[in-house]
Amino acid sequence: MTEVAERPDLADYRRATVSALIERVGAGAIDRDERDEPPVDAIAEIKRARLGALRVPTELGGGGYGLVDVFRVFIELGAADSNVAHILRSHYGVVENLRLSAEARGDDSAERRALARTWLARVADGELIGSASTELTAKAGAQGYAYETAVTETPSGLRLNGTKHYTTGSKYMDWLIVAATDVDGSTVSLIIPTDRPGVTAPDDWDGFGQRFTASGTVRFEDVAVEPDDYFGPGGFPRDNLPYPATFFHVQLNAMIAGILRQVTADAARVVRDRPRSFYHATSDVPAQDPVFHLTVGQIASQAFAAESLVLTAASALAEAYDAHGTDREPELSLGAALFNAKSKVVIDELANRASSELFDVGGGSLVRRSAHLDRHWRNIRSIAAHNPKTLKAVAVGRYEINGTPLPNQGFF
């Protein structure tokens, strides 16, 4: 588990401290990209600083950040290094679900609330919790099927076997929440330490973007399962939420918005630092060329629009979470999911355009590997592919025309 040499007071862990930490993460991003180097040291510093505990309530040792503030941090992380932001994606989603369970009203049991608080206290100590759910034998995002990853009885006790895919960040996590089929055929959630014998994360993700996110497979081979590994009655708290995946998809949009912030900064820097222009340009000085002003202005405006859409969806989700366990929760959760779906359709269009228009502020030198500008398009394209905008647009159109409910499982 994570060793915490010193424990900063997250109650005072506000914007200046967080921004300084994220700036340090971003300072090494280009060098890591050049060397094909995973951000191991960056994640280690994030653990020491307990950045993953920003949303944990202050009474449990966390930062007590509001939901919109956390998405602002995610945008900032996306600008610094979208790989690092993506690695932390599952963790922040897990924390959110634990927080909701710990504060739940209504039918949630006292045992369940206490268990959630116990795990939140671990997060407050700097530990990171990831997720291992997806299997390739089911449709993307589907729920309610029998997992091939299963717990079985053996002469040596309970054992877990199976392979999970698209386990983003797993290599860097202290714990993994594993969806599995139990010995009686029911679906269960287990929380397994990543250093337990039989758990391997080979880091075999081979995507052209988000290359260092450890988004490949995790294998469980005769992993011992103890009674305390089960997440109490009723499974993981995410299963009790309407539109449980909205948080995770606002995160994806936030990462893209962060990359666009960096695209804007890079476009402005290239023009500002460029010593020469084309002989037929409208100005001999690139920084004084109105054509470049137009291009950078358009990119900056698209970045602003993306960020504004993310924060609008985040505000709607915060309102839904504030109503957790009340009669208003279903309606507000639907509204948040709808806001996010509409945002994605627009943000994907803006982001892919802006990351391509970046190359219009210079010549052939900008496509050199040493410029590291291609990473923006590759990363945006990879993040956007998680959930095609065409399917989002179809679902939004059906809702607007016929009132058809939005899909409400894992990938919406």
C-alpha cells in the first residue's frame, strides 16, 4: 500500500497548492513523451500529496472539495498531462461513489455506510483505488451479465480467476474493485490489493494516444479471496445510482477541455516565438500576422467553449448528487446525463478541429516528432473514442423528439 511520508493538511489544500503540484506534473510531460516513459514519479508524488483525496469529506481527513472544483482540477490535470488525468479517472469515480454511499439516506444499511467511510479514510491516507470490470465477451458498458471472472471454492480456500480489459490506471493503483461472479452465481464486487500474489498488470495498452495510462489488461490467477474483500451487502454503491456513469463521462470531456487549454497555449507560443514566416504571408512578423491571430483566436474560443460545457454539466451533476436518496434524484440525474451527452457531441467536434488547426500556425517544422504537438490530436482522438459522439447524438435526438429515456448503464 501507499507509504505516506508526510501528511499535508488537505483542509488547507487549496488552489495554489494544487496548481503548484499540477504544474510540476506538467513540467515533465514532454520529456516523458519523448522517452516513452510512464509517469511513475508523477503518480508517486500525487499519492504523497494525497491529491486523490480532494473530494473526501474533511471529517475523514480529505479536502472537502465541491464537485465542480474537482472537475476544474481535472481540466487542469488534462492540460498538464492527460495521461496522468486519465490514470486517476477510475479512482475519482470510485471515491465519488463511496462518498455518496457514506452519506446515503434511505435504504442503505448502516454497515454499508460504515464500510464506505472506512475506504474513504484509506483514500485520505493517499491510497488509490481503480476498477477492473470490462470483459470482451459482453457489449461495451453492458450490465447484468455473468462475468467470466469468477470466485471458486478450492481446497485452499476461495480463489479468483479471470482477465479484465481496459483497466485504465491499474498499474498505478493500490486497490482494484473487481466485478466478478461469486461461487453461488451472483454478481459481487471485490476490493483486491494490487500487490496480492496472482494479480498482474502487464501494461499492454498499445493505443496511439493516451499511451501511458496502463489501459490494458489485468489478470487474476488463483488470487486468494478473503471475507473482507467483499464490498458488503448489495455490491458496489455505483449500482444504486441512476445514470451511474455520468461522472466518468464528464471526466472524459474535462480531460479533452484540458488538452484544448494546452493546445491554445502551444498555438500562441509557436506564433510568438516563430522567427520567420512565408514570403507570401500578410506580415513579415508572425506575431503580427492577422491570419495567425484569427487561427489562435478560434482555437482559444473553442477551448473556452469546451471548458464552459464541462462545468455546466458538472454543475448539473452536483445538483443531482445533492439530491441523492430523494424523490428529485432521478429527474436531476437524467438532466445531468443529458447535459453531458450534448456537451460531448459538441466538444468532440471542437476538439478534433482545434487540435488539427494548431498546425495552421506554422509550417512543416510543427509536424516533427521533436515538436510533440501531435500528442494533442492523438490523445483527444483516443479519449473521444471511448463513447462515439454519434451514439450520444442519436440518444439525445430520440429524447428530444419522442421523450425516449437515455441509456443508463456503463457507457452513457
